[in-house]
Amino acid sequence: MAEEKRENARGNWSSWYEYLFSCIGCLVGLGNIWRFPYVCYKNGGGAFLIPYFFFMAVSALPLMFLEISYSQYSNLGPGKVWICCPLFKGIGYGMVILTGLVSIYYNVILAWTLYYFGMSFSSVLPWSHCNNEWNSPHCYNRVGYANNSLTVNGTMHESTYNNTANGIARTPSEEFWQRNVLDISENIDTMGGIRWQLALGLFAAWLAVFLCLIKGIKTSGKVVYVAATIPYLFLLILFIRGMTLPGSKDGILFFLIPRWSDLGKLSVWGDAAVQMFYSAGLGWGGMATLASYNNFNNNCYRDAILLPLLDAFTSWFSGMVIFATLGYMANEAGVHIGEVVASGPGIAFMVYPEALATLPLPQLWSVLFFLMLFTVGLDSQMVHVQTITGALTDNFPKVFQSRKPLLTACVCMIGFFLGMPCVMQGGIYVLTLIDWYCASISVMLLSLLELIVIAWIYGSDRLLRDIEMMIGYRPSAIWKIMWRFVAPIMLFLIWLFSVVKLGHVKYDKQSYPDWSIGVGWVIAIASLVPIPVGIARELYTRKGGLLQRIRASIVPTPEWKPAVCQVNGNKEALEYLTVPHQQELC
């Protein structure tokens, strides 16, 4: 779709396709590859898709529409866009802080991926056997050997899976992950030394992010054409290959056939809601940042419907790919497929390598798989950094507008050094702690406040008028109901379920000490602190009584205006405003 290109100093996408592929890169992350298939399997297979798509329609879609609309209208990211309601500008700052915390450990996952990618070029995959120096006497091969043979330090023994899977025996891929990649310490109290291989991988990941963003959206807009499409190409290749393997059909059926009785379980609906929310990438500021670079007349209504559907399709297709391979694994091992499925980082870095090692030409498939994982994570990390740099540029344009490469370099360098604790021998404990508390409370609460403030204080009618100015027609009034009632209620229930289900942080069934849990709660509230601080500061700087100060601080500042006014100047802008009597806004 051809659109008028009207550049401003901040920058705009060269075409709608750059924006589309950037959003796909933001939405399609590691969670689509390893978390969705497991959660779907655990909660009724195909039956899980019913509550998943329900919450996508009533929660993710309305919030997506709202978030990209007001950002596109103003060409401002989360760090500045809250001039529409200054009393709550802390919401935007909270989103930026939350994104910064996530970006610290997200690149550590990319470092793990690069390490596996490099090791995939070995003549024999090191996670395919128990003859490595790091293997313990408890190492056994679950797949790839006739009769489920047990290999202990190079000696073959006949055994069955049930006899070896006793809680002590470990697969080669598990030992490679725990004893080689992580070289894991006993607990978070014993951090150990830096894993230099992972540190180099972390540096390479941050360098890749910097090179992709060296000139802002002018470079990232081109990179995403490759970064966002390669995962789909690799998934398709792996799916076609997986379907030729014995047992793959059983894996697909296991994934797709609904267990209808599970629909009556509250946990199924709760897990579907949580998975939907994180998969849609809302509340982090990333989608708002990408939309803020849109041209004023971009059809954000179309985008808000298209993007959640693409995200849901990617999750579903990833599940097809994964369970085709897991079906083959189960067939080779002679066990039920439920016994080869795990969740979290384990399924990406223990189960999948084990499955890949059994394929013909395992090095080729391993290289493809981990290259796919890296590209999936890279474009998401690019959006994280863009959110941070965009917020700084919006708030301090005179300082950073002409120094974007330097700003990006500084952000990447700081991120690298802050991520170093996560590549120590006890780094997995730190990463799990951040991930556990960072996303459990803050992101949903920020999204809920965002909905309430925009729909009730800024006004849903006003937002609909803003959208009408951009796309030329007024969306249905049903969106008012969705924004003001349905979506907030759903988000509150999802947040409540997530908090109740939170529990104490653990890694591999190992509990954390009290001091680390305290640190975790500091991380959890770090992105929420700007909200009360911002409210207090805004009221303090206003004049008059308390009620007068509140009223004045919920009114948009004079800077809040259609982005097209800022781009072309008032005179030329009048030609592009599609709604009569709105021209005074410029």
C-alpha cells in the first residue's frame, strides 16, 4: 500500500513494509518457539487454542489498537507520548525501565544461542554422546541408540528409559547445558567465575544489535526484511523435514487433538491469557515505539487487527514444527511423547539439541535451528534498544537527535556490562531471578493503567477522533466498550491470576535465599516507582489548590498535536487533516 512519505527530524519508516516486518520481529520472539508449544500441550492441546484466541480478541487486539494509535498520532514513543496526560507520564518511564531490564538478560539468551551455533560445526555434536570430558557417570543416551542403550563415560550398557530416568541420570544434551555451557555453580550465593565463551557471545550479540541500529530506523528498517523472514523460512524447512520422520504424525496429533475436559479448568484459561499477553508484546513500549515512526495517515486500524493474527499464527506453526520433531524423539526413545517435553530454557537448550542430534546430517539441522533462534531473538532485542534510545531522543532531542549512533553505542555498551553477571557460573540464577519478577507484576499493571488513562481520562471519544483524522473514517463505537470495560476487566483478571500463581522463585527445583527474593521484589517494583514519583512531581510543580492542580495535569500540554503538524508546518498540514474542524489542533 503506497503512502505519502513526510519525514520529520525524528524519522519515519521508508515504507509500510518496514514497519510491518519490524512489528513481526518484535512480536515473534523466543516465547513463540519454546513456550507456546509446551503451554499448549500442558493445557489440553488444541483445546488450549480456544481460550488463547478468545483473550487475543478481547484483550490483546484492543490494547494493540490503542497503543499504536496514540503513538502514531503524535510520532512520540513511550518516554514522551504521555504529554497527552502529564499526571501519568510515569507510565511511559516505567515501560522504558522495564524494557531496559529485559534487554539485559535477553541478549544473554542470544549468547547461549551463539555458543550452540558455534558448537554445531563440530565433526560430532558434543551434546550427542557421553564421551566428553565434562560428562559425569550419570550421563546416558535416551535417543539414537537401539534398545535405549545406556552409555556411561564411553561404556555401553543395556538399559531402559524407565530404569535410567530416576532423577539422577542425565542426557548428554542436559549435561552439555548444565556442565559445559553454564558450568553451573551450586546456587546464587556462589557465583563463581565468568564463562568467557558466553561473555564473547554476549559481546557479539550486542555488537550485532548495534550494527543493525547504527543509523536508527534507516538501518533497522532494512535489516528486518531478513531478520523477520528467516525464522519463517527455517521453520518451514524444519517442518517439512520433521514430517518425513517416523513418529512425527503422532507428535502433530498430540499437539492438535483437543482434550475438551481441560476447558473446564481455570488454570487452562489463566495460562492462555498469560501466554497471549506476553506473546503480543504489549506493555513494554516496543509496539508504541515502532508505531511512533509511522507516517501520519498509516492505517493503524488495519495493523492492529493484522499483527495479533500474525503472532497467533506464528505460535501455532511453531507448535507444529516442535511437536513433529518431539514425536520423532518419542518414537526413537520408545517412550510417550509427554516424557520428552519440558518448559522454559530447557526445551530450547536441552530437548531440542537432543532431538537435532538424532537427525541425518545433524550439524546442518543444528546450525539452521540455532541460527533461526538467534534471528528470532535479534529483531526483538533491536526493538528493546530502539525503545530506550527513542525515549532518550524524544525527551532530550537537542542532546541526542544528532548523536544517535553514539547513543546506541552507549546503550549497547552499558547493556553488555550489566549482563556480565548473567554469564558467570551462577548467571542462570541471576537471569531466572530477573525474569521471574520483572515480567510477573509490572508489565500487566502498566498495560492496565495505560488502558484506563487513555480510555477514561484522555477519552475514548477523543482517541476515535484522532484515529479518524489519520485513516479518514471513524472506527466502530464497539472499541469504546472494549477500551473502557472489557479489556481493563480482562487485564485485571489476568494480572490477578499471574500474581496469585507467582509463588517463590526457583531454578531446577532449587529455592532462592531470602535476600535474593528481596532483590527480586525491588526489580518487580522498579518500573512502577516512576508512576507515583511522576504524579507527585507533576502536582508539586503546578499552581493552585489540589483539585486545580489535578485538573490541569490531566489536560494535554501544548506540545500534544497531530504529528503531521510537526512534520510539514501548519499551512501544509491542513491539506492532510481528513476531519473538518480539527485544523485548529495545529
